[in-house]
Amino acid sequence: MSVAVVCTTLLIEKSPQALPLGAACIASAVKNWPNLKDKINVNLKAFSLEDDDFKKLKSKDERAEYIADKLYQPCEKLIVCFSCFVWNVEILRQAAAFLKTKGAVTIAGGPEITAHPSFYKDFDYTVSGEGEVSVPELISKIINTSEKSDKVIISQLPELSILHSPYLDGIIDPSEYEGALWELARGCPFKCAYCYESKGAKTVRLFPMERIKAELDLFARKKIPQVFVLDPTYNVNKNRAVELLRLIRQKTPNTFYYFEARAEFIDRELAREFTKIPCALQIGLQSANEDVLKLVNRPWDKKKFLKGISILNEEGVTFGLDLIFGLPGESFGSFRDGMDFALSLYPNNLEVFCLSVLPGTDLFDRAEGLGLEWEKDPPYHVIKNKQFSIEDMKKAKKLAKACSVFYNDGRAVPWFNSVCRVLKMKGSKLLELFYDKKLTMDGNTDCCCEHTQIEKLQLEFLRAIFTERKMERYFRATEDIIKFYGAISRTTASGKSEIVQLNYNAEYVASDYASDIRWFTENLKPQRSKIQTFMNQGSADFKFIK
């Protein structure tokens, strides 16, 4: 019998962060399953919302039919395994329905299926949990028609040591995605109520060091430029974290790594190890309100958190922070306070998300009792809570957008707090004004600009704010600081040189003097200077030119 197994998913984009790792892991497991070898043909087929052909299709029906047509192949038995997430499950279930009319057998797994496996009747079989053992076993039963299987399968956690790497066995080539998602562990010692891990075993399972070393060797051979590490609490086990950082430095010194970390577990030694490789950390703050965090079972020691952040700043480690709005017990005022707290810590980026009440989580079970109202279809966003009205949610979304454009995409970290101090304005207020004056009034609500365009918006906005407050004298220094660090950031990103005309001596603009714009303006005389940025031993630098 000719049997074809296709593992598939629909990605938001084609990038290292959106690499189809889940589907690839299933394909690898099926390919290497002992009693399936030489009996089946296994393929990985991923689609992206950014595919040119896909973008031409407007309706969900058209997109689902397109996926089904691309997946279908004539053979005696076609088995299609779908990896389902919040953003793709509706289209994939429609694609499965189309495929079933052509005789294909459909299997669905992934986080969205794990949450409520009995709900999705469009698939022949649904698999809850990690599928690297249960899916090959199911396919074996499907091929051997004398064996019957349940329609809903609850997986047991597999031993990670027996799993094959989809990178090492050639199922997926990370160079095609210009990067990799890299699993170091599964599970989490914490049980935050909004997370899929909230009902799992409170344990962390580690992938074997032999596999990790082999994957690093592959990344080195293929010269993979960036790797996103999948380990939600990478630094909880400090000794292992340090060992891996040293291994990364040894094998892939030129690859950029993105880690998730807990600030409470950062110490000086670990921070210094992070500085020895190209990397950035993303730290989940979520809220700065301890009572709110208690409601979602997220432990937070503010004193230890601040100490860890301080060490990262002192050692020069790049880090970002995450915030969630709409959490139970959180008001809009409390959320704004949290945003101001986060911005005061000089994160390289601040990612702000709307809370999703994901089926299968502890929060989902308790949501009504906590006063949450939420969308009953993906992405399950909160509509309001007892303290956070619908209007408040709209205001929070505006702040999130303003933060994304002005602070993150605008690369504002070197000067944002200095500007807030001279204006005597909280960061959230500045962002709110930016949204109202530049994103709404000027029609830039969907702003996806180059950095030079965002910098122009920043300068136009701040010039108006300083003028309104009769503080024009402080704007020249502000303008210099923004232009200087903007040029440095663009040279760092592109390697291309830029020429910048400044009102003040560039040495002063680049110094600690610039952190206090009021003092800078009142104590230093304007001295026009022209500089050229350039790359110098891997870092952006500048020189004076005539």
C-alpha cells in the first residue's frame, strides 16, 4: 500500500519565530517510528499568511480550499496531520473538511486542540498533548485497518531522550527560514493561570546535552544568523544556563540568540556570561501589581526583580519586557502604572499584549468567577473585566500601539526617560499624546514605517510638545540626542554609514551629560558639529567630518 503522511500548519509569517517546529517534530517522529519505516512517505508542508498566492485569496473558504488542494496527492492512503494554534485553527479545520471529501484521513494536534480535543469534529482524530509518540502509534493503527483507535487521544509525556531532532534528520532546514526555534526543555516550574502550562505537571524536562551539541554543530555549519531559544525559564537552573552559554560561545560565536528569562534569577556571573555572546533577553513582567499577579498564580519578588534588572543594565545586557492588559484585578490606572514602571527600567523593547483567555488553562476555568468577559472564538481576547471597562481596553490598545511605534520601532530606549524627565511627564502620558497627535490625527494608525520615517514623526511630535509647553530651548538638545542615537542604531542594524548634522558637540551628545537634558541645555553651549557613523570592530562608532 502506498501511504503518504503530510504534516502541515499555517504560519503567521515566514521567519525564524514562525518556523513550523511543531509540525516538523511530528514529521520527524513518524519518519523514524520503527514499524513505519519504509512503509510511508513523510513530508512537511507549511503555509504562511504572507505567501503571495495566499494573500490573493480573501475569504477563509478560498484559503482553506487552497491549502487542501496543495496538500492533496493521489495515493492509496493520504494522512494529513495538522498543527493547530489560535490563529490558524479555523482555516485548518475547513481545509480538513475539504480533504475528507477526497478520502484523506485527518489528524489534528497542537495547543488549540490540546485545550479541548473533543470540540473539533471536522478532524477524524484529535491528539491532546505532545504527539511524538501518540501520532506514530495512531498512524500505525490507521494503516493496519484491523486495529481501531479512539477518535480523541490523550498523549502521555514522551521521554525527550528518545525523540529525534527535525533539524538533525533533515525534516526542516533552518537556513530556509534564516534562523531557528531551538528547544532546550519542555515544561515550566511555574503555573501562571493564563498559560497552557497552568495545568501541566510542575516539572521541567531537559533535552539531552548530546542532542543540543549536535544541533549547535548544525547551526554552525549552516551559519544560522539567529536562534530563538524555546525554554520559558532558561535561567532557573543557573549551572545549566551557564554551561549552555559557554557552549554557544564556543560553537556559534556569531549567531544571535534570543532567550526568555526570569529577572529574579539573574546574578552577576550569569549576566556576564550573556555579554559574551550576541544575544537579547525577553523578560515577562506582565503586571507590576502584586495583587493582580497573585490572582493569576504568577510569583513575583519585586526586590529581586529590580536587582536582576539593575545587574542587566550595569553589565550592558540587552533585554526587553512583556506586559499584559486586561488581567483580572487590573484597572486601566494600574496598567498605566505598570507601563510607567516598565519604561523606567530602560528595556530595549516593551511588548504589550491583550490578555487571551485560552481554553484549557486554569484562567479559562476561573474566568467567569474573576469577572472576565472574553471573545469565545480565537484569539479569545478579553473584552473587559470588573475594573477594566470596554473603553479602558480601547485606551490600552492605543497605548500598546503607541509603545510599539514610538518606543520599540522608534528605538527610543537611549533617550526616552531623559525626554520624560525634562518634560516632567510620565512615559505612558507621552505615548498617549503621541497616539492622539501623530497616529490618529495624522492618519498613521497602521504605521509600519522605516526607522527614518518614525524618527521624523518623533521629532515632529516632540517639537510640538516642547513648543506647547514653552520649552523650545530644550528641544535642540533633544533633537540632537534623537538624531545621534537614531543614526548609530541604523548603522548597527545595516552596517551603512550615515552623516548627521548636530547643534552640539557630538562628544557631549554621546556622553552621560545627555541623560539630563535640562542640565545639558543650561550648562553647555551649542557648537555645531557634523559626524559620520561607521562600523568599528563590530560596533557602531562616529567621527567628526568637515
